[in-house]
Amino acid sequence: MQQVVAAIGARADECHFWATHAGAALDLLVVRGNRRRGFEIERTESPKTTKSMHIALEDLELDSLDVVHAGQHTFPLSERIRAVAISDITSALDPLG
């Protein structure tokens, strides 16, 4: 998670954990101004979207959700959800504007 925060240039006060009483959760929510970006950290090499991710997208009105994973490739999982290989963090994650 520290690598993600450093790669996008987020400050500590912009970083949050998010969860609902129903069990949906997001490892890292970064809010700067009107921008809201979500991040999930997965140990798997082949991530998939989850109900929790879709709930976070809608409830938090995220601009994007990146799933950082242990695999070798970065690829789209859905329209606003992308799988980002841990090795691609510095090149694939855009800094906050």
C-alpha cells in the first residue's frame, strides 16, 4: 500500500480505509478535491472483480478502482476497474492531479 501511496503522490490525510456494515470494503480510498480513487491489494496472480468492488465504485462515486496484484500483467477488468501488476505500479498509476 505504501508503494501505491508514493506512486500517486498522496498525502496521509488523503488516504482512508472504507467498509460498510454489510461487509463491502476497500483497502485504500484516496480523496483529493473532487477526485476519488480506490485501490484493492490482492495476493492473487489473476484478480477478478467482486461485488464489494462494484459497491465501492457506486457508493463512493469512484473515478477508478485499481486492483494491485501479484501477476505479471496490467489489464482492464471492467469499465472502471483495472488489474495492475505490482511490478507496474510506478508506470501504470497516474499521480494525483
